[in-house]
Amino acid sequence: MDLQRVSDQGVFAPRLMAQSLRTTVDEIAQTAGLGRDALTRANRVGTPRTQKRLREMVEILNRVAPRFGSDLLAYAWYRSTPLAGFGEATAMQLVRDGHADRVHLYLDRMDAGLFA
């Protein structure tokens, strides 16, 4: 996911992310585990918590997109594929629960040819 396409004035822009992923800002909020207001109110979009969640999502999507050949397929994987070894939670669920590091660990193991 091209960072310039999804950012505006140095922050992740939910509207641009939604356009890039062909979805809605409401779905981006749900995917990131944020309330709709966090992504629609100008004074909340730039908060550290909101930006951290969006950054974690973009980092993981960027990491897996080459495996799937597109950002859209990476987004589908992120939202719907259970990760073995993590109670069948999806990457989305782990990030929403504050465990993006666990998704990166899973991907590191996969990159090394190990099963999670």
C-alpha cells in the first residue's frame, strides 16, 4: 500500500485508506478496532492511538501484499484468515487487541519456513 496514497499531511488518512482498499471509512474503523468518530472527527484522526492502529494495519498489509499480489487480497487475508497458533484469531483481531507484534512474529516464522 503506497504510503503517499493513504496519507495526508504526514498522517494516515482514513478516507484515502478506504478508497485504496475499495471500502468505507466505517469498515476501516471496524477493522482497526476504532470507533467511527476516531476516523471521522478531524481532532481525533491524528491522535497517537488512532494513528498507531492505522500504522499497524498498513505495516502488516504492506508486508503480506506481495504474497497475495494485491492490497485488496492482503486486506481480505488480514480480515478473515485465522492464524494457526493464536487461537484461530485473525490478524485483524490480534491488531485490534493490541497484539500487532504477534502478527509480525507469525509472519517472521512463515518467512523462515516454520509453521506458526
